[in-house]
Amino acid sequence: MRNNKLRSIYLSLFLAFICMLIPWSGAALSLRPDFMLLVILFWLLRAPNQCSVGTAWFMGLWVDLATGGTFGQYALAYTITTFFAVIYQRRLVLFSSTQQLVYVFSLLFLSQLILLILKAFAGKEFLGWSYFLPSVTGVLLWQLAVSLGLNTGRHAHGN
């Protein structure tokens, strides 16, 4: 059973990485959610013994290498975001589905805010409020996953 879960984790992280490598352009690029962070958060909440803050850091380094941006920015953003996710992980099962969505949105927004601050230190200009649209599409994707039965709530900890 544990090997199946690890295989699922690795496969989903690989698919999220592939989704980040797809050459998005135009509106799709500005709306593209952070697939990697969504998968990391899902597994962090669903299987905390197999996916941790260390996983987020390692996958963040891979995303840094793939995107060619400032090395370490995604690793830092993912690490800080998953740290906050771990803090409230046990309370998440008590949240209603709406509260869970707000929680996930807050985590996605936090990650983007960290990346924005790091980009500002690197000298890049603010791209406007549309920069935060991936947080909205990410939470919509999360809601779709939950409605399809990939729940992270009460039944997740029983697995």
C-alpha cells in the first residue's frame, strides 16, 4: 500500500512538472495555476508522512532549474508556503469546504506574494493585479479535484 501511495505521489509530481514545462502563452500563461504547488499541498495534506516541507523545497529547486529564473525563488516560496500549510494541517479536517478553499487560496496567494517580493528585489517591475490570477485558477482547480473525489478532508487521514 505504501509503495502505491509513493508511486502516486511521484507520478503526480512528475505530471505537475510536465504541466509547468508546457509552453503556455497569452491568456493561458497568465491564468496557469502553479500545478506543482497544488500537487505538493494536496499530498502534504493527504499523506504528510510521505510528502513534507523537504519535498516542497526539493521540487522547488527543480522548478527553479526548469524556469531559468532566480535560483532558489520557487524553493523558498514552496518551503514557506508548505510550512504554513503544515501548521494548520490538523485543523483542516474541521474546516468546511468553503473554509478549505479560502485556506488553499491563501496558501497559493502567499506563494505568489513571496515570488513577487523576490522578483522585486531582483529589479523586476510589478506586473499588476493580474499577476495573482493563478491563485484564483488554482483554487478553482482545487475545487474541481475535491468535487471529483480527491478529498483532503476527514477521510484523508484514515488512509
